[in-house]
Amino acid sequence: MSYQLTTNMGTVEAVIDDNCGIKKFNSIANMLMRELKVKFLGKIDDSDTVDWHFKYKGHPLTLHYNIYNGVSIFTQNRNDNEAVNEVAKYVESKTY
């Protein structure tokens, strides 16, 4: 089950799975592309962190993976918090 973190700026990060590998990240990315018709706009792949940026219903979001913290979805703007929650709930309903 996912849980939500809130930053000092009021933005949310929905943690999908805090104990998983890159395989689950790729599975979630593929599901977002296939089922929600998401197109990734930019990708940052480092040795221990991956950030793939996309828009969902016009809201800029990021699918995030870190080897220590797992997979999450976050935004940089409080106005997009509901979109984060909507995508996280959808992913959770399909992956558990």
C-alpha cells in the first residue's frame, strides 16, 4: 500500500513501494504508458536514482526511483497534488 509524504512547500510524494528494484519501476513506467497513455518528456538516469518526467491530465509529475527509497510519484507544485494521488491510487490498484 502506498503512503504519502509532504514537503515543506506543501507538495506531495506518493511512495508506491519503498522496498523494490528497478524492475518494478520499469513495470510501473510501462503500465503508465500503456494504460494511462502517459508520454515521458524527459529522463534522468543516474547510478542510484532515476527520474522520468511526464504529464498527466496536464499536470507535470515525476516517476522517481532510488535504490534506497524505492518507487514514488511526485510533483513540484501544490496545485498538482491531486494528480499525484490519482496516479498513485491507480498504480496501487494494478500492482497489488
